[in-house]
Amino acid sequence: MKKQKTTRRAKRDKQAPIYAVVDLETTGTNVNHGDRIIQIGCVLVQDGQIINQFETKVNPREKIPYTIVQLTGIHNQDVRHAPLFEDVAGTIYSLLSGTIFVAHNVNFDFPFLNAELERAGYPQLPIPAIDTVTMSQILLPTAQSFRLRDLTSSLAIEHDHPHSAVSDAEATAQLLIDLLDRLHRLPTLTLGKIVDLQLALPQRTSEVFAQELKRRVDHPLPLADDLYVSHGLVLHKQRPLTVDKPSAAPRYPSTKRGKAKLFGDQLTVRTVQSKMMNSIYNNYTHDEPKNMIVEAGTGSGKTLGYLLPLSYVAHPDKRIVVSTATNLLQQQIAQQAVHQLNGVLPFKMNAVVVKGNDHYLDLAKFAHSLSVIEDSKLVQLLKARILVWLIETTSGDLDELNLTTQQSPYFTEIRHHGVKSLNPASELYNDDFLVRRDKRLKQANIVITNHAYLVAHAQELGDGTRRPYLVVDEAQHLSDSILHRSRRSFSFPRLRTAIHVLAGLVSNGEDRNLADIFADHALASYNVELLGGDLTTLDEALNRFQQALYRQFGQQTTAGGENELIEQELDNQQLAQLLDVSGPVMMDLEQALGSVQLHFSALQHIFNQQADRWLPSDRYLMSQFQSQMAKLTAADATLNKYNETLRQRRDAAAFWLTIRQSSEYSAMQLTGGLLAVNHYLTENVYPYFAQPLFVGATLFSSSRSRYLYQQLDLDRQSTLAKRFASPFDYQQHARLLVATDAPVPNRKNNAEYVRYLSRTIYQLTKQTDCQTMILFNSLVMIEQVYSQLRGTDLFDQRDILAQGITGGREKLLKQFANGKNAILLGAASFWEGVDLPKTALELLIITRLPFDAPDEVMTRAYHDLLKREGRNPFYGAALPKATMRLRQGVGRLIRTADDYGVAAILDSRLHSRRYGATILKSFPKDLPIMELPTDQLVATANNFIKKNHRHPEK
């Protein structure tokens, strides 16, 4: 046991409350089942200073489980001579008396400690307790994670030994000091609104906010200069864009010396990047520029590689539109690449990020929601987070909140539906985030969007006259965005739920509803009554549509087991006849939908005409109704899109029913859309821009393949293609190993194949103590291999993370990135978009070539389409797509010039099939590729990793 005092600053308010920040390490999570404390750490904080510390290990008088030893690093011998809890209980009780108990997850530490004190003959601590997890969720609304290790990392708080009680207590104490400082700087109006939410937080955490609000009576806080108040909300001011006055065009630095002078000490001149810049500049300053494809290997600096030359071409009065595959990449380009660009350019480029409307907060709807105290504790907590976020954000982009709950009904109510959905007379109209964004858009030189938005809003982003420059980054995903946009689902359960929610909002006996709001308005009451009848009619029409679909197509399905999910491909001719709006089924459904929309529009008109009459809760109720109505409108749009596709592109589309066999009607979904791009890009996107530039790290499957050109709707002869190899030294830093004797998986040998994978993965990971990612083609195979690995001692030595079993993609990536020797089993989304540099990934295992499942409905239909067109489905689509995906998967391994690693592919088809050589030729020329029997592959991989393995940086 040790007790230590820290140096105090002279000016400490000794009347301020003392916070006792406590962390416990225990043998388990349930004190009632005999789990015991093995270590206690306590740090006392007063007036923003640490004034005392206490730490002791505790003998639990039982064996510490191995999992706890792994987690905490505390072994049985470490506590053998430590005091019993009974021996230190008096000291702890005395130390904590009169303080405010603080913990990161206080509902674990506080009850556990009190139970141990009672067991030792002491009463429970009669002190308030507060929680730093929920305080962090409110006061750090954009944090990516609220684990202590992640919070301390993001706040640059020293935290050397996670899961050591004293280290965790010290880190939590520093976190508390930061949180209390943020609380003291929180605008009083925002603080008052948080208190008004009546938050149900752990223990007495909510009192921290109430007490701070009470303190403001005698200590008022002026509003910070970068904030302003609008109709009860504190918002962050938006800095106006500075627009350069047109001047003589600056000279582009085409030489290495010119670039070095421009970059100064801000950037390093890279040979590959310089060649890329010059080729782009030369093409777009040519008298007849061409469409251009640039494949730039990992590490070449491709983003700046296209932004810099195009900035010189576009300056001073043309615009660059950059489209990329994901919202995350949008943010990276805006925050990193554009910042670097403006750090070296002799002129300023303004950038604006543009996403779909539903990514943004509707400020007016959120303001209305504050007037309602929700039953859901989570929703009330979200409101508090958003209130604090509003004093930080200038974009209103909900993605900044890093939430995993954006599918909840509350987000449906506060999401934006576009500027056209707003009332220009609304109090918050000029503060609305989309209104502000559209103003900035007019002054932007660079617009950063995503493929989905580009495809849907090309005319809006482009200009047929001035024709901005278009850059399609991660270009291999552009056609997927078109197909994804065309493929829509009509979910009967989802639509039926929306109808029932709407019916409850019209006239629910318990809660306030539309009938109550408009009770004394005759015309409105009449429309409410009609609306109730419309919803009943709509529900009946929906049932008839579902029954008609099942009669025509569902009875063709082969009966499966209880609760089995089956898919039935539909005949497009028959579906077109059923969806014909002149037919009785669809006519009834369309009329019912139209009637609901008509009568709600009438109510909205009355409501808006008498805006001063309504309570905030009334506005919120109308907003809830409008949000549910949006689902009906979307369903109607889906049916119209189906009809349009069946009329215009019937031969290039596929539709299918998904039925849950145990409840054949209630769990039915109709899905469908285009199978191929079919000149969509040349007709609907490219005409609004100058000749587009397509960029990516893995665009080509081979030098001869036409796959990419077909996917991008490009004529090969009129397109300039440039390929720039990665600058990395693969010869010294990497190995690609192919197992020549791996069993080829099929339905007959699945058990043998699973055993082979499990055995080989065990052998590869048992001897290498490094970060390992294993890529699969299906979650089912992950489950089967994970189950086999559970029976080995690998689980006693390593953190094993499995998609669909131990968490989803984002959670697993965060855990893996913070690991030292973790093993991650992932499918689908892990094949690309994962950046794990240095020691974060050293061994990559690919279990199977990433071909699409041939029995999947859309794959089968697309291959049938290619056959009808006289093309070979395997060589024309399946092989190039799998090759590009495999290149992307292997590309996860070496991310910086200093990385080392091994990629092991456990699929012998690369060795035995003719197409294997074609795939292997697509990898960098200097990447050593070795085709070996599995035992030699394991030995080679282990030797290379042991030779080059470096311990993770602290």
C-alpha cells in the first residue's frame, strides 16, 4: 500500500468541493457472485488540481481468472502478500467521506465498493457519486469513443497503463478536470436547456449541471465572441469565406525545383506525385483535353496530386468538384488535403463539403423537440449532446457526432429534408445549416461530395455552360453508386409500422394528438377525421397489394424451414403488369396514398397560417407526423421508380421478393433495380462537367481489361490512362504468399475446408505476436472458423475480434487499432477503406478469392444479361471485379514507407487455375510472390515477420 501527495499550486480554493476519483480492478463484474477487488486507485481533485493520491493492491483470497490477468496485468503473486480488503476498508472509508465520488462508469465502481465496505462491516458511503462517461457524452459530443483509453488519447492525457487502477484513476481525474473546465465555459443558455431536459443520468451526475447553473446566478458568464444566440439556441458563428480577386494567372511549377520552392518546408517533393501532377496539368491545359484515368499506388499522395494542378488550371474563376466514395473520405479531403493545399498555393481555394439532406440537422425541428420530455432516456441524452454540439459545429453535419443510433425514430424527426421543406418565414430560417451551406457553395472553388450525391445532383453541382472540373476519386465505386441508387426496397413491415404510428398521432386516447390540437378549428378537425379514414384505407390497400404479389409470385417459392429467409426472382413482364397504375391494385394504393398526402397538406397549410397560435409541443407533433409521412412519400417514389425502370430499362433490371417463410405476408419485401450502368453517366452526369478525371489506387485488373472503361461509360480510344506505381519498397518490406495445397471450397467439403482454415490460421498466428487481420467472403464462414478457434489456446493469449460476433465494423476497427497483438476476422467492408499503418497490421490472411457469390440474385441476373449481350460473365465481370477487390485487400498491408508485412492467400486457385497468373500479374512488379505448400508458407511467413517485427510505439 502506498500513499503519495502531489505538489499543490499556491492559489487553490480550499472551500471548493473535493472529488474522489476512484477506479477498481476486480476478479469479475458481479460482487454478489463472489467477485472481489484486487486493486484500488483513488485520486483527490479540488479546484482543478490533483491534491492527493492513494493506491493499493488487495488480496481477494481467491485465484484471479486468466482473462483478468490478461486485462490488468495483475497476477496472483502480485496480491499474495497484499492486505485484505478488511484491512484497508477503514482508510478508504475515511478518505472518501465528505467527497464527491467520481468514476468512469460509476454504476459499476460505486455499488461494488459499497458492497465490499458493507461486507467489511462499514455502512455504505453517504456521499454523492457522478459519472464521467455520461459527462463526456454531453460535454465532448463529437468524441469517436467514450472508452477511457480513447478519451485520454484524443485529449492528450497521459495514460500509460490502461486497466491499472491507479493509472485509470489518474487519467479519469485529468478527464474530470477537463470536463469541469468545459462545464464552467458552457453558455448559460445552453446549460439551462440541458437542465430543463430533466436528464436521468447515473447516480447524481445530473446535479453537476444543475449546481453549475445555480452558480451562474452570482457568477454570470459572458457569451464567447465566436457564439451568438438565435431564438433560444446558442450557435457557433460561421466564418465568411474569403474570395480572391481575379489576378494574373500564377505560373504552374512544372519542375522539381519549382515545386520545392512552392512547397518550402510545408511539403516534401515526391517523384511519383510530381509526375502525376504534371500529367494532369498537361492534359487539362491542352487545346483538346481528354477524359483521364490515373491509377496512383498507395503512398503516392494522390489527393494533393490532383488538387494542386487542377487548382492552377481552375484559378481564378472555375470550380473543381471532387467526388469520393465515402463521407469519411470527404472529411479527410476537406480537413487535411485542402489545408495542405492552401498552405503552399499563392492563392486561396475555398472548399465546401456537400452531402445528402438527411445528413444535416433541421434546426427548427430540433428546437421544437426540446419542448417535449421524452420517455426515452437515450433521446433526452442525445438532445443534451446536440445542444453542446451546436456551440461547436458550423456545418450541422450529424456525422460529426459519430453516433451509432442515427436509425432511431428521433433522428427521423430531426433530420433535414432539404431547403425546399423549410418555411422562409421561420424564425430559424437564416440560421439553418443547409441555407448557410448553399450560400457558401456559391463562393466555393472546391466542392467535395460523394458519389451518391453526384449521381443524384449532377446538374445542380455542374454547369452545362461553365463546366466545372470533375474529379472522381475512388472511381471504381462510381458505377456501384448508380446501381445502389437504382436499387430500392419496398418493405411492407416498415410501411405498415409507419401507417400505425400515423394513426396513433391522429387520434390516440392517451397522448396529445392531431385531434386535440385542432379540436376547436372546424375545417382542420374535418381534415383530421378524413386523415384517420385515409390511413385505414391505405392499410387495407397495402394488404391487397401484398396479397396480389404473393398470389402471383410468392407461391412459386420452395417451402423452407421455420423462419427461413427466401428470395424469389420475379418475371419483369408480369411485375410490370401488376405495378401498372391503371390496374385495380395499384390504383387503390395510389389513391389512398394521394388522399393521405392531400389531407395532411391541408392541415399543414392551416397550421402554418396560424403559426403564433401553437405550443412548441404542437409543432413537435406536426414534425413527428411529417417525418412518418416522409416514409409514405418515399414508398410512393419507390413504386414510381420501379415503373420507370420497367418501362425504360426492363431488360437491364432485376426484381425479387424476400419472404420470411414463417409469416409469409407480414415479412415480405420487394426489391429491385438496374443491373448495369447502361450509359447513365454519359447521359446524366458527364454533360455538366469538363472532361472528368478518374483517380484511385486500384483501378485496373489488367492492362488489357475493358472492365473499368465499361463501368465508367468511357470510350477507351478517347481516354488518357496513366498508371503510377507506389513508391514503397515492396521487395524489402513485404511478401505475398500463396498456398498451393489449400482445398478448393465447395458444398461437399465445407467441414474439411473450415478445419483447414482454422488450423492454418492457428499456425500462422500462434508463433507471430503481431497485429493480424483475416479477410473472409462471408459472415457465416467467420462464425464457423471463430467457433473452431475458440477450442484452441489462442484465446488465452490474444484478443480475437470477429465481425458479427464481438461487434460491428467501427467498434472492431477502434479496438484493433489500439491493440498490440490482436486478431481481427472481417468480411465485406474490411477489404478496403481500412488504414492501419506501421505495427497496426503486419500479417494479412486472405481466406478465399473475393468472387461474388454466384447464387446471389443480382449476380445471377447480371451474368444472364451479359450472356444475352454475347459477353463472357466470368472474364468480362467476375474475374476483373475479384482481381480489383483482391488488390484492395492486399493494399491494407503496406500503408507507409516504413511498414513491413506478409499477405498470405489460402486459396490454391491462384496456383492451379489459368486465371491465377492473370490475377498475380496485377500486383506491383517488385512485390515478391511465393507459391508454397501450407507448411512452408507458415514457416516463411513466421520467419519474415520475426525478422522484421517491431514493437508498437508507445
